[in-house]
Amino acid sequence: MNQNKKMSYKAFVYFEKKMHRVLLASLKLKRLEKKVVEIINSTKNDNDKTVNYTPRFKIVDNNSREITNDKQLKTAFNAEDVFFFVHPIGMFYLLILKLIKITMIDTIDNSNNEMKYPEDEKIEEEEEDIDEHHSILNPLVLLTGAAEYKNLKYLPGVKVDLMKFRNLFEDVYGYEVHCTYDPNKHETESLTFNELNIFLTHHYSNLIKTNNNEKNYDSLIFIWCGHGNTTEEGDTLITSDDDNYKPFKKIQELFTSDTN
């Protein structure tokens, strides 16, 4: 349980693309809701002149379960790292949808095996144009990363980033997400070269064994959070055993071969 000497409880609250660190004096839902209201009001646009505004929202935990009472809140604090995700009731989901489409990573075009990449300079395009070029209905989502390394610098932000992505893809889009990091298991903060290969091979094998893509995946979303480098082979990711590098190109080649 995340608890300091003063019997306060530490958690991270994700709201509108930012992670906020909060301390709760007790595990009462009303206290968490008060913190959330403070966060929402502190991030309001300067043009928003609303007075005595009481935002409407829902709070979900690490496991995508909505927190509606004190008992559920206490259960959420059993995790080693506690994250809460705030979903305002309103236009929030549409906004996130557009942002994700703009920043979407490599997708597989099943008609010709070519890799498609979103163009950052087209961020100001109309929503209709974005939908036309980045229509993704049922992607295979693989989230990978390493916070803990044998010799390289520890990256605590990796855990936060992976939880952000999982929340967005699972709760906002409803996609099936596979992630190497589990906030309930400390050992998953590290990811060795062998563990990464096993993870990738497992999902690739499932893809080609299920009657040539029985789940009708129309794209691949692969995300790496952790140390990386650039070599002659292009951009690479560095696993927890430090001296092992995995070129992104190899991952692309794996999932674009014999998957159609």
C-alpha cells in the first residue's frame, strides 16, 4: 500500500494528457473527488468564466474499474503503483480520439502490406480528412516498456506513460490491449531482450494461428516506453539488460510477414 510516515496515501491522477501527484489524508472517495475537482478547475481554459463550476466525471483505477465507493478505493491502493484516470462527462472522448489519431504509431495496411505513418504537419486538418487517412477500427495493441535497467538510468515515467496508453486504448476506444507492465507486479518494471521477444512472438503466433487473423485486426499499434538509440539499422529500443538492442524495423518486419 502506498503510504508515507504521516499516514497519507500517494496516487497519480491522469487528466487531460497530464499526470498529477496527489496525497490523500484518508481513503475516502470524497477526498479523492475533491482532489479531482481541484485538478479540473486548475486546468480550465482562461476563457472559461464559469463560476462555482462543479464538474461531472468518473474515476477508474489501474484495472479500468470505476471507483464509486470507499471500499473500491481501498482495494485500488493494494497496487504497488496507484493510478486513477478521470473521464469528464461531455466532449472529452471526442477530443482524445482526435489526438490519438494524430499521434498514432505504425499501422498495417492489410491490402498491400505497406506501413502507414501519420503526418504531423496535417494536425490542423479537418476531422473528416483525419478519419479518411487514419481509419482504424480493430487494431492489435501492444504496449511495451522498461523502467528498470541493469546499468542505465531508472525511468519511473515509463510506468505512468504505459498506464496512460492502456487507459486511452482500453477505456476510450474499447480496444483489446496487451501490455508488458502490470502495476500489481513489481518485476514487470524491467523487460529483458528475451522477454520482449517472447512477448512479440506470442502475439505474432496467435495472429497467424487463428485462421489468418480471425479477430480481423486491421492495424498494429506498437508502443515502446524506455531507453532507445539510433544505429545504422535505424531507431532501436534498449531492453533492461542494457547491451541488447531491438530495431523497430525488425518488429515491423515480423508483423507484416504472412499476416494477411
